[in-house]
Amino acid sequence: MKANPKLACAIGAILSGVSGGMARGATADEADTSDQIQEITVTAQRRVENMQNVPVTIQALTAETLSQLNVQTFDDFVKYLPNVTATNTGPGQSSVFMRGLSTTPQGVQGSGSVGGFPSVAIYLDDQSGALPGRNLDVYAADLERIEVLEGPQGTIFGAGAESGVMRYITNKPKLDVTEGNVTAAYETTAHGDPSNNAEAVINLPLIADTLAVRAVIYNSSQGGYINNIPATFSRQPSDYSIQYYYGGVVPSGPHSVTSINNNNLVGNGINTVDYQGIRVGLAYKINDQWDALLTQSYQDMNSNGVFYEMPHSSSVLPSLQQPLPDLSVESFVPSWNRDRFENTSLTVNGRVGDLKLVYTGGYLVRNVEQQQDYTGYARGANAAYYQCMPYILGTATPASQASCGTPAGYWRDTVRNTHDSQELRASTPDDWRLRGIAGIFWESYSIHDNTDWFYKSVPSCSTTVTANCLTNVGPPADAIVNNPSVRPDNESYFDDITRGYTQKALFGSLDFDIIPKKLTVTVGTRYYKINTTEAGYSASSFYCNPSEVPGLSTTPPCLGAADTNETAGDYNKDYSGFRSRANLSWHVTEDALLYYTWSQGFRAGGFNRGESSHTVPGTSQVFDIPTQFAPDTLVNNEIGWKTEWDDHRYEFNGAVYREDWRNIQVELFLPLDFSNLSFVVNGPSYKVQGAELQFIARPLHGLTLTGGASWNSSNQEGVVYLNDTLGQPITSVRAFGDPGVPLAQSPPQQFNMRVRYEFNVNDYLAFVQIGGVHNAHSLSSIASTTTAFPDQPGYSYNQPGWTEYDASAGFSKDAWGVHFYGTNLTDSRSDLYENPNQFIDAKTISRPRTLGVRISYKF
């Protein structure tokens, strides 16, 4: 058999042991030498179309752009997307928002049990991957493009696409070519440890023009830059629970633990992260009318430490807070995150007469296990109940007679998320004057979440310890739970919840050319029916003290008065209705499109962990946490334009819009007001007005300017309060923002720009590039429940604006390319997300200045 020199070269390159890292398969010599802007095709409307002809605001990062930006992960590209923001607490731990539609969740811990469903849908090809509080962080290996569709996309993508869609589109196997690439990179990070990554891609026809396989394998190891410095955590009289339970006097009884240190955890660069994965696609051309694509993906992401810095030490009183060094934390318990997913998908394309049929089906499984330090909870409102004894509710205990265990605490979250989706759609030929798409959709979406909080340090009850103790918690025998076991001695609380929904839908869209190739009207709608369910058990050590509850058994599990057994409740709710859109598109010229779009989006409702009543401190008002919360809705009105000039050397797109967000879902955590449990309610409505621009220019041969900008103005409509059981507003608790206050994570301006120049030096193709990104200030949360209590959940930070600069240069010849790059060149500490969700001031910052080199080989 005749040897294949390209294949032999590929295998040799892959097996030669490139140990650095693979960023992208593209190389510098792939740069387009034409002065025209290249056409980008997208499938935003379930048709293959030129992006300039789609009457929707779309940002598309092509494979070439991803290579030019040195994109590896979500954090690398999201900053170059105006109007897209995220509450970033670490890799795979972001909630993604578009056009500023964010109220900000209360923390990644337990988000699978209690967080609202995402308002932005994230897709890997045609498979949804949404999970509350945890974005699907797909490593950018062998991607064709990343599509970002802004505004409601409910007609095409259904629930979860309320404010937009982000799609990772992978490269598909090619039937007629053997090709591949290998790349490796090495990076150094200021104040941190080095990184490396590697990637290999091969496309191989197995049967000429009939069967082909494409595979990519990657490995990335990113060094850390956050330091855990030596620290002591001491109980203080100002701690809220010490004030409440012991009158502001720290217990000093026998064996009382008043302070701890972190000597065994001190270290530099603690926040490492590794990505490893493989994706294999098999394409089969059945005949001239039908083809099929089967794809299997697997990714394993492991991170250690935390990805925030602490501006100051932990204390309720600012006078006791000590400033910490740059890039530092005080952590007392190990933190880590293990996040892996696998996805199996099948796509079948075919024709029946004039109709094109497409079937897509997929099954995605994601497993997450995370642990994080929660020692700051010891400063919270109820920590002493779990950490100090004796105390009997309603009976004062002298602090000199009480003793406290260790204040160290942590939580551990174990999540299993599955998406099983099936879609069948039919479309008419694109050149018909009246054309349409119709389809059916089904999805089963489930979240199995078990979150355990370990901050109990008082003795556990037993046959010999029967007073001033807490009986261990666990679920009853009849509970529908993921873990039926009695929990260990140091566990104080757990949520063991399974929830999700089954979504069924019929959708259709019609386009009619009023004037062929000039004026087109589009109408579309989606009828949906969603069945939302939830089952499980939530247990607390509250009321598990036999000294407090006479007759309480010391034999676990304690089934306390604060527990919620959702198995016994009616946690089943159906939602149905129509979500529609209408559009008018006018091709003023062949290269200029004007459009108006009206569209609707929605997000599924859900359940809280049971209804419970709470008296508001200082009042006689009683608030009932509702069992369920309803869907929220979004209506978008948008006028946009897409234009090309001077023989496609200039491109200028933009849109102005108004969005009305109604009955919004807001997650609240009010431990200093009346409830130590987070919950979701339907809150105020917001009006968002904004504009965005995108441009590409090639004024000179080899010179390309690319940029984008967005402006947003959001305002809460009216004064909205929580209502008590009599329907009266609870004015002492500001659970929502004030009228006129903007939404969270909604900077009024965002913009970026890149300048790239490509030129020849003898036989080499060379380039230089510089880029800048700016985000204006924003609020971290709309809530103002604990304005006087910084670093406690509910506090809203005013996050300052930031600017970063990146640059790169490189050259290529034949199959080889070398790429030098630098990110965050000024080494700024950009405040990406500041939050008090761990009872500390945790500020997620961008990676410090990073310099790297990437070598690539293609064949």
C-alpha cells in the first residue's frame, strides 16, 4: 500500500512528544492576503447564511480571530465581547449575561439547588449546556467559530435563551482532504507560575468522499498567581453571632477555640487549573441526499485554590480590617474544583423533495465536585449556634461558661447535570419567495445537586453525650435524595435536591419577500410546554440540641423543625404559551441592510426549599418565603443596520434597542434580616435602553482595524418591596434596588479595538497586533439589603471600571508559524466581580501580565 506522506508527518508530529501546549490549530500564515473582508457564515436562524444578511445582532469569533486573540478558555474571549458580562468566580464558575440583564446570583455553592435557571443559553454545537452559576467552559480547541446572539432567542432556542445565546461551533470532518495541525505554547505570568498548553488535530478520510474522521486532543496547565499568606482567624466581639448569642463577649470557657491559623496551607500560586480533553467526529455521506455526523466530546477541568484576592482581612468592623498584599488571600481550608463533561451528539441532514430535513440529538453529562473555604461564615449571624455551647434559644448564657469549637468551615458541592435533547426541523429552499422553517423539540433537563456545609464544631450527640450537643443530620427514609446517608459530625446543613424540567415545543418561521432581494418580512412563533419538578430534602442542625428541644432523640438523623422535605410537597408545575418574533428587513443596497426586530424571550420558573415564615426584626410583620417562583419575560424592540463599503473593505454594523424585563427572578440571601436560607422571588421590572456598534476596516493593504462598543442604561421601574403575609410592604428590608438604580454587572459602556498589520519579509509572512479593552464601572448586585454590613451576603459593591491592553507579533513560513503574545500588558488588577458570598470581600481579578510564545505546524 502506498504511504501517505501527510499522514506520516502528522503521526510523527503528534507522537514526537510536544509537551508544551496547544492553543489553536490556525497559524499566522493563514491570514487572508486579500483586502476584502471575508464573509462569515452562521446558523443563527437554523439556516446557513452570511452574517451580514441576518437581521439579528451577532458577534462571531472565527477560528482566525480566536487564534489572533490567543483564546484558550472563556475568560480569554469574553472581554472582547461588548454587551456580554459574567460573574466570574473561577473556571467554569460564571453566570453569563447579555445587554446587562443581571441581578447577580448569591454564590456558586448550592446554585444547582437554589439558583434561578440561566437567562443566557450556552450551546456546544446544537447541544444545550446550561447550569445555574456554572458556565460550560469549553476549551477552544479546533473551533470553527463562537457565535453570540444578543436579545431574546426564545422562538428558535426556547427556554433559557431569554436574553441571548452563546454557541461553540466545532470544526466538522472533511471527506476529501487529509490535514491537521499541532501547536504548543509556553507562558510566564507576572507574580505567578508559568503555563503551557498543547493541541493536536487530524482530519482523515477513511473512505474517499464517503467517510471521514476528525479528532482533536488537548492539554493545558495554567500556573497560579494567588498567594495564601500566613494568617490567624480570631473570633471578635463584633462578630454578628457573638453579639446575638453572647452579648458581644467571646466565649472563654474550658477548651474554647478562639483562633486558628493556616500554617499548613500557606503557599504561592495556589490557583492552578488544568484542562484535558478529546473530541472525535465521524462524518458519513450516505448518498447525494443524506449525510450523518456523530461526535463524541470529553473534557476534564481541574482547578485548585481560589481565583479572587482579598483586599483586607476578615472582620465585621472596618477598623479591625488589615490591608492584605497584592494577589493575596487568607484561606484556612483547602479549596478545589473538579469539573468534567462528556457529550454525544448525532446530526442527520437530508432532503425529501424540495424540503431539507435536519435531525439533531444529543446527550450531555456534566459532573462537578467542588470544595471551598467558608471560614468567614464564623462572622455571620448564626455561626455561634453551630460552633459554641451551651446556648439555648431564648436563654442567656454567660460567655465565661461557654466554649467554642474551631471557626474553620467549608462547603462541598456535588453536581450531576444532564441534557437530553432531540429536534427535527424541515425547511424550504432558501431561494423561494415564501420560505419557512418548522420543527419539533424535546428536552429533558435535570440537576442532581448535593451541597454540604461543614461548619459545625460543637460535640455531636450520642448515647453518652446527651446535652449541649447537636444530633447529626440526615434525610428520612422516604426522602428522594442523592445521598441517603447520615451526615458526618462536622456537617451542619445540607441541600440534597433533584430538579429540572421537561420541555416540549413546536416552532415555525416564515419569510416573505415583499420585494424580492429588497424587502422581507419574517414572522415566527414557538409554542412551548414546560413541566418543572423538584424533589429532595434540606436539613439543618437548628433545633437538634436536646438541651433546647426536650425529648429530642440523640440517635441520628435529627429531623429538625427547620428541615424541608420536598418529597411530601407538590413540587410540580406546568408552564405553557407562545413566544414570538417579527422582523422587517430592507436591503437598501446590495451591501446595506436595515432591519427592525420585535422578539420575546422567557426563562422557566422553579421552586424554593419549601414555604417558611419569618418575623422581620424590629417589626410585627411576618414574611413567608414562597414555595415557587414564576417565569420572567423579556420583550425586545430593536432597530439595526449591517453595511459594507468600498468593495467590502469596510464593515459597519450597529443596533439600538429597548428591552422590557418583567417579573424578574431575584435570588436573595438575608441572614441579617430574617432568613438564613437563600431563596428566589419575582421582583421588580426593568427597562433597558442601549446601543452597540461593530466595525472592521482595511484601509491599507495588510492593515486591519477591528472594534466594538456598547452603551446601556437600565432603570428599575417604581419602588418594589417584599410583602408580608397581609400584603403590606416590608419597608425595613430593601431586598431590591432603588428606582433608577441600574442592573448588576451592567457597565454603561464597554468597548474594544484591535489593530493588526501583516507584511512580508523575504519568504516570511509577519504580523504585529495591539488591542485594548475597556469596561466602565458597574454594581455587583441590585440588592441593598445589608448596606450597613459590608462583606456580608446582600452587600452590593461598586466595581470600578478597568482597561487592559494586549499585543502580539509573529511570523510564518510554509507549514510553520511562531507567535509571541502578551496579555494585560500594564499588569492591571481589573475588578471582574466583587462579592461577599463567602462572608469576605472576594474580588475576582484578571490574570496578571502574561507573556507567551506559540509554535504551530500544519499539514
